[in-house]
Amino acid sequence: MSTVQAPPAARELILRLIPQLSRFEGSDLIVTSPTNGAELARLRFDTSAEIEAKIAAAVRAFEVWREVPAPQRGELIRQFGNKLREHKEDLARLVTLECGKILEEGRGEVQEMIDICDFAVGLSRQLYGLTIQSERPHHVMQENWLPLGPVGIISAFNFPVAVWSWNSCLALVCGDSCLWKPSEKTPLTALATQALFESVAQNFPGAPEGLSSVILGAVEQGNQLVEDRRIPLISATGSTRMGKAVGPKVAARFGRSLLELGGNNAMIVTPSADLGVAIPSILFGSVGTAGQRCTSTRRVLVHRSLIDKVFETLKSAYLQIGSSKVGDPLDSSTLVGPLIDEMAFDGMQKALDAARPHAVEIVGGQRVLADRYPGGFYAHPALVRLEKQIASVHEETFAPLTYVIPYDTLEEAMRMHNEVPQGLSSAIMTTDVREAEYFKRHSDCGIANVNIGTSGAEIGGAFGGEKETGGGRESGSDSWKAYMRRQTSTTYFGKDRPALAQGIRFDV
Ligand code: NAD
């Protein structure tokens, strides 16, 4: 149990963002900051009856909201985006305090919410369907996109608010209501976001009560959403282990799931790569966010002709970062904050132990700053040079741990690249257009970048991955279609007896 109390400034920040914090206080969960293990709040989980009431309210809210014209629904999101702009700094600080990412990235996370609001507002005047040419005279065929129902959103700790906004902003303009079960490691940012949303929704004509609600809890509470037939879509972000539990349960009740699961992302560095472009991309991708992004660079596959140079350059950067850039995520000179908890640090050590007998060289990996922050788990980013991919490399280690592995031919690199069970993000560093196109065609990931790292996507594209990453797509492009149901409608406007499709005659 944590005994260190958060400083008064942290408490003030929390109360500024969640004025009604006392409503959620209890003894089920001690929320601590990964920065130093200090206690931020004690919360209670929603009971099963409370979750039931929230689901029933979301169903009622959906019945009302679906009738509101989509551009008006967009107006709510426009106002919410403005509210986020007003509170960007506070919310970013709370993100940093609760999940440990550096403040610059906390701000980036809130900016991502604002960006998706803007995107959703524009979308609210689109949500286009098709008109289709009919084979019969005086018939018109249309594809209509209709609101789907209450959407269950289960989110992970590492993007505690942005991923919710990718889902909810689109779902809300599509005419759905939302139920959000945030990670039990980051419930305060969820309560803060919900309070900001409510402050807008309560004054918005036509926005029903229960349009968006938060359910506090862990696996059991998330599971109540997963098993409820009134929720046609479960959008779940987290580990592959979670997806394996959630996916079949939703499928068993013929619901839809949108799964955004683990990654094991690689970058290929070819002989023609511009290392001035490649090295900074590898560094941000592998040590940024303390390696706790689903898109973090886990594997760097380097052409044998460059491996010594790349490894030595990375090694000196890692040593510099490890000695002077790991620290308090609120400090502007810090580049790498803490890991979320001790379990994450232990996972990193386990992966390092598995690699040790095979490694040509290992840089970093040890705990740092334990004297200053006994309750925080800070790691010196680890770089592991291997001769080939070993079994443990196939698993996602959610920490700043990067494997550097040589290859001889691009075909061999591609084979190694695709060999892992996950399929989220990928990158190639090359100045050869043929290599770039070969890579895009052969990467089995949902994201394939050229001369850009694996990490740090813009909201305009569809985000998600294949294989054990779950197949879901969120955010930009036509991801909105996941939050609506498609209806094909044929209308006959002639006066004669209507013709049957395929020329079938049925004369009575
Ligand atoms: P996690 O799987 O431990 O938890 C994620 C969420 O799922 C939490 O809210 C948790 O309470 C809930 N949950 C877990 N098991 C459940 C079950 N059986 N039923 C219902 N709910 C359940 O993940 P985490 O540690 O919070 O996040 C890290 C993982 O998330 C990494 O694997 C990372 O790659 C992945 N992630 C993926 C994406 C993506 O878009 N692909 C984005 C962010 C994080």
C-alpha cells in the first residue's frame, strides 16, 4: 500500500479538473503516480447495479441522440474540442502525473483529442453513403449509414484519453452513445475528461443524460460491458491477452468488436538509408514514451554493411539518454519518464534475461533513480544486439527495450519482419524507391512508413493492425463506418407492376 502522498499542487490539479471527485472516492483502488509512487486518490469501482443503470441510460440516450441531425451532433463535438483547448495544459499535466509520459507527450495526447474533434466535426456533415445503379427500371438503390447504438470503449493506460476520443468523438457524431471503462491504472484522466465533456453536454440543447459515461473498474467491470447484448460494438484497446478474452465473448453474442491490441514493430535500415533521418526516428520510436506505445520500435533490422555503425551510434545515444535524460516527466529536460509500475520493469528484466545468452552486446536495462524515487520504476533504455531473432523477440515487451539485428537481403529482412505474431506498425529507411515499394507491398502491418519511424501516427489515417493486433481500425479515413450500421435500400418509383431482380418472372 502506498504511503507517500501527492504534493498539494497535484491534489489541486485533480480537484480543478474533477470538482466532484468525492462522488467517486472509495477503497477499491489506490491510484498512484508512476513518477514516484505517490498516492493521487482512492476510488471505488462501479457496482454491477450501477453499471446496469449506466447501460440502461446509454440505451435511452441513444434513442434520443440518434434523432438529432448529424451536423448538430458535430456542434457538440466542436464545443467539446474548444473545452479541451481551454484545459489542454491541465489535462496534459494530469496525463503526465497519472501515466508518466513526459509533459511534451502529454500535451501531444490532448492535442490528438482536439484534432479528432475537428475531424469529427467535418465528418458530421459527411457520413456519405452510395447511390447504386439498379438493373431494374424506375428503381433506385441507396446505401444508408445509420446510428448503431451504445458503444463500449475499453482503454489502455498508455494513451489514457486520446484513444477514448478517437472512438467517442466519431461515435457521437455518428449518433451513438458511449460507455467508457478506462484502465484501472489511469481512472483520473478519464474522470477529468468526462467532467469536461459533461460541462459542455449539460448546456447543449438536445444532448440527453447518459450520452457518455465512465465506468470505474478493472476486468470484471469491463467484462460486464463485453457481455451485454445491448451494446452492439465493443472497442477495446490493450494487450493481446485482453483481446483474446474479449473478442470471442463479443462474437458469441453476435456483437461487433474493434480490437486495438499489442504491437511488435520493426524498422528496416537498408544500405541506402540516410542515417541522419534513421537514427532520430529509431530513438523516438524506441525510447520515446519510455517504450510504452503500441507503436514503439522494438526491433531494428539493419543491413549487415551498416550494423556496426548503426549499433555504435545508437549505443552512444542510449548511454547519453540513460545517464542524463531519464527522470521526472514534468521536467522539460527529461526525454524518458518512468515505467507504469514494477510489473512493467520486471517484464523488461525478464526479456533481458532471455536475451542475455544470445546477445552480442547489451547496453543499459538497469533500474535508475531508485534512491530519488523509491516508488517509481525508471529504466535505463536497453539496446540488445543479436545475431538473429530469438523466440523472446516475438513477444511484445512494453518497455524501452530494442533489439538490433543484422540482415543480408531485403527478402530476409522482410521474412524476419513478418515472423512475429503482431502486425501493427512498420518502417523502412531507404532512399531507393524500389525498396520502399517492395516494403509497402510486403509488410504485413496496418501501418507501413517510409523514412518515418514506427511511432507517432496522425489522426487523419486509419489506425490499427493485423494478426494479433486485432484487425481494428480507428481514428481517420473511413473508420467512422465501424460506429454505424449499413443499410441497403431499394426504392421503386414506377407505376407498373415492379420487376423482380435477375429478371425472374412470377406472374400470378
Ligand atoms: P491491458 O490489456 O492490461 O488492459 C487494457 C484494458 O482492458 C484495461 O481497461 C483493462 O481493465 C481491460 N481488460 C483487461 N482484460 C479484460 C477482460 N478480460 N475483459 C474486459 N476488459 C479487460 O493493457 P494495458 O497494460 O493497459 O496497455 C498496454 C497494452 O495495450 C500493450 O499491449 C499495447 O500494445 C496495447 N495498446 C494497443 C494500442 C493499439 O491501438 N493497438 C494502443 C494502446 C495500447
